[in-house]
Amino acid sequence: MIRHAGIKKARIGNASLTILSGAIAVIFLAPILWSLAVSLQVEGRQITSVWDWFKPPYTLQNYPDIIMNSEVPLWMFNSLFIAVVATLLTVFLSAMAAYAIAKIQFRGSRLIFFYFLLGLMVPGEATIVPLFITVNGFDLIDTYPGLIFPAIAGSMNLIIMVTFLRGIPNELIEAVKIDGGNHLTIFLKIVLPLSKAVLSTVSIFAFIASWNNYLWPLLCAMSSSKFTLPIGIPTFAGTYTVDYVKPLTANMVASIPMIILYIIFEKQIVQGITMTGVKG
């Protein structure tokens, strides 16, 4: 009797959790579905209620218009280029720095690691003014290097990698040293192959952070040819103050790369977030 009651409670709990999860999913999907519906509407149509956005007639002409007659494709290229380059540099440099801190015994290694931990306590907005002065001093404002380099200096990625690399047995590294391997050999042939999981995690976080970055590109990109999507889309939408069709079409076009990437790397994204949560 007690067993049946426990099974019944478990079923009720699972059903409640399913209903709650479905409701949350609908809440998150509603803006996306609304944007998609609006992007398929005829421009200039009179709207009297929310439901009018979902009524026919529909058209796909808005998408070629945005792709062919606006700077959205250029902004998409800028976002992808900056995010990919920043991610590659972040992963490689963070991995090298993490290896030095975690596996090379030198004076002050703990102090350096503590310094990066302190970096987590400083909000990015507090460093914007000195960052702008520094980048401007190197004459990198409104350039791709100026948009990329500040994105590779985050503390979180380094801390994640240091925490992971400390779990690699020192005996393995010592065995390679006995066989004549130097630090470069250890790093390239031992550490990196064993760190695929954490490298994937850092890559995901670095790419998403660069793709969604708004404040720094807003200050650094002076010309529309260097705008990224978070900067360009609001500017584009500002030219259409009455009709929502073209701005939301632009948003849907801008969302396509991230949707494709998520579909392809869904497993890695979930594993990366899970692993980071466990480490925390």
C-alpha cells in the first residue's frame, strides 16, 4: 500500500514538473514565435489587435529585402568574425596561462591566480573608461583588433581552466619530463588532448559572450561597417518607427546563425554548462 502511494506521488510530481516545464517553454518561445509571425506579414498592414499579427496573408519577401538591401549581412559577418577570432585567442591564451599557473611551480603563482579571482569582483562597466583610453592610445578604435583584443582577457575562462588542469595527475607530467619532454610538448600532446571537455566549455562561453557583447562594440565601433549585430539591429530598427515588420525580420535573420550553432552543438553546450555548474 505504501509502495503504491509512493508511486502515485512520484507520478503526480512528474506530471506537475512536465506541465511547469511546458509552461516555461511556452513563455520563452512566445516572443520568438511572435517575431517570426510578424516577419512574415505584409509591410504597412493595419493592426488592430495582437491576433492580427498571426493572420494571413503571409509573405517571404521581407527576408530577401533585408538580406539584399540592408547592412544586416555585414553586421552578421562582423559578429561571426569577431566571435570566432576572439574565441580561438581566448581558448589558446587561457589554456597556456592556466597550464603555467596550475602545473609550473614558480614564485607568485598563487598570487597571480588570486589576482584573477579578484577580477571577477570588478564589473566590466568599471573598466570601460580606462579600456577605451588604452585602445584609443594604440589607435585601435573602429578596427577589428580593437573589438577583439579586450574580449580575450576575461578572468572566468582562466579560472575554469586552472581548476580543471589541477585535476590532471602531476605524475603523468613528471613521466613525460623524464622521457625528455619539455613544457611545450607536455602542453600540446598531454594537456590539450586531456582538456577537450573544458576547452569546449570555455569555447562556448567565450563565443556567446563575444556574440552578445553590446557595451564595448557600442563605444569602439564608430562606423556602421564595423557594427556587430547587437549594435546594428537597434540602429536599423530605429529607422522604422511605425512598422515592426522590417525590424523583426532583421532580428530573425540575425538569429539564424545562433539557432544553427545551437542545433549542431546542443550536446556540447549542455555538457559544458553542466560541468561548470558541478565545478562551481
